[in-house]
Amino acid sequence: MQISFFGAAREVTGSCNLLEAGKHKILIDCGMFQGSDFNEGKNSDPLPFNPAELSAVIVTHAHLDHTGRLPLLIKGGFDGYFYATPATVELTQLVLEDALEVMVYNNRKFGSPILYSQEDVAGVMGRFKAVEYGETMCLPLPRPPLIKGRGNVRLPLNKGEEQEGVGMTMYDAGHIFGSAFVEIEAEGKRVVFSGDIGNVDVPILKDTEPLMENIDALICESTYGNRLHESAAQRQDIIEKFVKEAIARGGTLMIPSFSLERTQELLYILNDLTDRKHKLPRVPIFLDSPLAIGATKVYRKYPRYYDEDAVKLFNEGDDLFEFPGLTMCDTKEESKRINQVPNPKIIIAGAGMMNGGRILHHALRYLTDEQSTLLIIGYQAQNTLGRQILDGKSPVRVMAENIPVRCSVQAIGALSAHADQEKLLDWMGGGKMLPKKVYLNHGEPEASDGLAARLKEDFGVKATVVNLGLSVKV
């Protein structure tokens, strides 16, 4: 068995891992690079493998840095199946369609490339196979034969047709809705790909499932491998404190938020603080993100993924994501009307790293306002606008304008959808037997190196921080 790393190597985005076992080539994720112009330019580079030779593609979750280049596989001739949980399938469609819309807009405004078409997105969605947590599948499923004279149309599989390949099982990663870490068994070996591992005791989601034993190799993310988040017990208190302070300043509270999970978690907490506990003053709250609004509808469809507390509220008839004072802005006209609403007010808008989306329009308007507040609640990749502001840069470039940052800038780690160092260590070292080999990806160098040092110190495990293009034998 051989594993090659073609993304998220000493950086956080562009996840893409290739596993080769016998005659099979299985890709785990194929995400976009995000951040600087250089990173985003890498999305146009040729793929370092032939998509037509892939046997199967596994998608751990729907975030763009894990799904954004899937249509390039269809464009490149892949005609096998994509495998993901049911919620990930639905969320991926929203994410890819949103990404295409952004690319078309950027092409029209700035001449940026459009990587794929709506037909390529439809090609991805038409080849998904939904897999439930704990369900073991034999990959790849046989490809049905082509119907002669009808292009790429394929006959359905015969029921009970014999399957050959490698075993694949998905487990709940607790990162975002439908996220999974993946166990693959082939050639007598067992390999686990973490995808992204979730934070501790987050609202709505169940906890990350335990890591199994007898693992020959673990490929693990390390986004926060050198950092600790605030405790779960502090989460609501910190949000309450920051929101009250922002409202007291009398300006606009801007919250750039990732449309999947972070936004729903924030709505859940604001609902609790305003409608249930009455701890926050009533001010207008706007969710200004069509992608987040669409994703929230998917969350409502799958209460079986909720944790115990969320299930209880759901069964009592509580809408977890909607409450008095909240306005969802789907159209551009609804978004523009936010400007007419007097302060104080709260605006939750994508994108989470401020590298696109409607948050830029609000940043253009309110970054210069000394009464307003920018609250960062998620990871900010290098060279993104959010990272520049967090690092204290001023002025910053927003939609081709130089904008001085005069508003208050705050940040909170407790709302991160990623595990911190302690959670990752607990997850990897929680069983009776440690993985035989550990490869760390999906982290900036200091984060990955920090986690590798702790693994050596705490468990005596020598972890390899992967480089782009590295191939290893298992």
C-alpha cells in the first residue's frame, strides 16, 4: 500500500491524498487551496495524477478545502463513484454551486479563471454514493457497462453483483455536519484518514468517535496542533461578553463565519442566549449568506446526527436555528437593506476567512467605524484578509480599496470546528494501542511541528510532517 500527499502539506487547505492498493487508486478528498493569490493560483495547476485512473473518491466532509476540486476529476475523465455521508452529499452540492458562482463573479470583475462548469458539478453530484456512519463498503463498486451508442450513459448495476476491492468505513469526526474520519483496509493493512477532527463538546454535533486500534498508519490533521482553545464551559460566556461589549459600543458587530457548522453553532448559541435565557439585549441579527441559509435547511433534515441536548430541544419543537430578531438574507436586495437598519446590529456573513463573500461589502462599510466590532471565530489561513486584520495590519485591501482598520477586532477560539492540541492528543492516544505510524498534514509548519513534538514527548511516537508530493509505503 502506498499513500501520496498532494495537498494540505505544511499548509491548511487543498486536502488531497492518494492511496494505492494493488490495482486500485483511491483518492481521499480533493479540495481547493485558499488564501493568497499564489495558493488560489495553484487550483489551476494540472492535477498530479490522472483522474481517469482513479477507482474511487472518498469525501470526508463538505468544506471547500476538501471538496472544491472534485469537479476537476469529472473534467479529467473520472467515471467512478464519490462516497460520503448523506449530509455531506447534500452540503457538497451547495458548496460547489456557491464556489462556481463566486468564480463566475470573479471572472467577470477581475478576469480570474473559472475552473469548471455547472455540467462538471452535476457530474460530481450524479456519481455520489451515500454511506452511513459505521457502514462498511467494499470499494470500488463495479462500474456499470457503457450502453453502446449512447455516450457515457451506463446501465445500472445488477443486484448482488460481486464486488472486489478495499474495505472502507466512515466514523463521526464531530467536525461539521456529516463529517467523517475514514478507515481503509487493504492488503492486510489498516489505514485511517482523519479528515478534520472536531472540537470538544460543541453544540448540535455528537462527539468525535474513538479511534480504533491496530492501525498501521494514521494520517491526521494538525490545524491547531500547537494551540489550545478556550474550554467548552467558557464558550457561551465568551460569546455573551463579546456580543454585549459590541452592542454597548453602539456600532455594527461583524462576524465572518464559515457557512457550514460555525454559522449553525453560532445561531444555536445566540438562540439560547436571546430566546431561552434572555441574557442578550434585543438587537437586529442578520444572517447574510445564501450558502449558510441553504446549509441550515440540510441541518434540519438530519436530526439523527444531533447530540443529546439538540435532540431534546428538537423533540420539544424548538427550532434550533431561528428565533425572534433574526433575519435571513438570501437575495442581494435583502443584503443591501441591512445598511438601512440603524445600529446597533449584528451581521453574520460569509466567507469565514474574509477571502470572498458578502462579508467584504460589510467590511468595506464598517472596518473604518470606531464604534463597530469585527469578531473572528474561525481559523484564518495565511495571507487571507481575516488573517491580515487579526495580525494587526492596517490599511487592508478590500475589493480593490485600501481601508484603514479602526473598528475593534476580537477573536475567539472556542467556536473553532477543529480540535486543539489536547483533543488531538487525547484522540490519538486514547486507545490501548497507538498507531504504528503517524503522518501529520493539514497544518501550517509551526502547528504540525508542535503536534509532532508533543506526540514524541507524550507517547514516544515519531510523527512525520508531510511535504507536498511525499509518497510513503505502509
